[in-house]
Amino acid sequence: MQPHDTAKRCRRQRRKASSPSQGTAPLPWPDDLGRPVFRNRRVRVRVQPRGQVTSYGGLALAHALVQRLDLPRAIDRGVPIFKLHLPYHESDHVLTHTYNLFAGGDCIEDIASLQGSAAFQRLVGACRVPDPTTAGDFLRRFTAPHLDLLQKVFDGAHEKVWRALPRKRRRLATVDLDSTIKEVYGECKEGADFSYTGKWSYHPLLISLQETNECLRLINRPGNRPSMEGADVALAEVLERLVRHFEAVQVRGDSACYDEQLIRACEAQSQVRFAFVMKSCVGLVARAEALPPEAWHRFDWESSRPSSSMCSKPAMVTARTAAAN
């Protein structure tokens, strides 16, 4: 390659680099080919003490849902706690604790990270966020009756969503019952106790809707309480609302759910079916084996359930089931 060809190539590279269409084009070739490619370039660094950038962008979706369901007004009307609002309302505190959990907070002190974020304040349209001490004072005013009132507000929001569902998505509602062990650290947690695992913990009860992953009830209890304690009352309240919006309701649970009170709560509603795992006992197995062969029939799960586009098609289950007697 001739020297004049190299000079022409360098000029072409510089013109391409300076072209507006090449926003991220590489740096041009050096004018002096006798110098290294790595050059001493002056870089200016500016420090911005507080920017408008946040890693909690997903909160915008949650906040949009809250506003669309008009939850702030429902909370302020349904859960009266303050006599004066200076300036926070009940909904401001409830949403502060909720958004703190959404953002990965583990305790009240983590609210300070939201309080110091101007981007978060702009995202939720707030001029200020409650201080952690102020949020703690709100929780001390919040009693068990207030929790029941807040649950009614959430129930109303659930029903508002169910009414907006298309009819094909309201053919079947599958309710799941379960409990879990939540270990806590320190013996100062109010209501905590030793669970069957031998650890200081809570034992919350969960009632959820399988089709939409909604949490219909969450009841916190000490760790030493039975798995389904209080589940019959909570399930009856949930089923009473579900039968008004869904054509059929089915309840599922493990062997801990095989309880007379739970079965009565399901049988109280004609639209409700239930399937609970039952532990085998000697007397029941003996009665089943004593039945004659004609008392057994093929069980077809597909034909025994209502059609629903939301549920995947299950495989045919073959079983020998004792005829109801």
C-alpha cells in the first residue's frame, strides 16, 4: 500500500466518524502513523448527588393497578384510623409498607431507601414518603379489628377483578389450602412459638386461587398451632364470595385438610366440590377390601369435571372406587 493510499484511508475514516449517522462509530485512525493507537484522552467526570434513576421500575405496574382499582379511596373509607391527616392518609401508610415489600425490603427500616429516592417519589406521584418511625407508629395504631376491615377492602377489590373477567374464565375456580412454617430470629417476635420443626417460628395459613395465583386469605398464627386451625371459618368466607362469580368451585388440600369442619364448609355450598387426601386406617381399608367386585367402577376424571379453558387437560385416571353407600 502506498503512503498516499494510507492518507486517503485515514481521511475516509475521519469523515465516517464525524458523520451524524454514525452515533457509536469507532474513533478515527490517528493522523500520525508513527504514534501508538492508544492516546492520552481527556475524560471529564461529573458526580450527581441524587439522580432520577431507580431499580424499582416494576412498581409502576403495581401502582397503576392500585389506582385502577381505586384502592386508596377504599382503604381511607374502610379503615379509619386517623382523626387528622397531617399529611398522610391510611392508604399512604398501607401502600408504603406494601411497596417496601415489593422493593425487597425486609423490615420497616428499609423504607428509608424509598424515602431517599426522588425517582420512587416521582414514580408514585408522592411529594414525600413516611419515615420508618412514622410507619412504625401507624402499625402500633393498627389493631386486629382494623385488619379485618382491611381484609374486606381487599375482598371488594378481588370481586371487582372477577366481575371484569370474561365468562370463559369464570367457569371454574380452584381453591388451594395449605400452611407453611416461617422461621423467625429472636424470641421477641410477638406471637411466635416453637413449631414441630423445633424452631421459633410462625405457622401462617394460606388460601389461594390457582387460576390467577391470588392470595384470598393469609392468617398468621403461632408456630405451635395445628395446620388447619381456623381454616373452616376462613374457607367459608372465601367460598361465599367465589360462588357468586364462578360457575363451579373446587377445593384441594393435603391430608391435614381432611377435617370434619372443612368438609362441612364445602358441603354448605352446592357449587363446591372438594378433594382432600385422607390417611389410610385399618378399619377403612378393611371395609374397602370387603366390597364385592361389582361395587367398583372405572373413574373418569375428564367427564367428572366442568369444562374450563383455563385448566390443562388432565390424563385419564383409572381407579377402583367404592360406590357411594
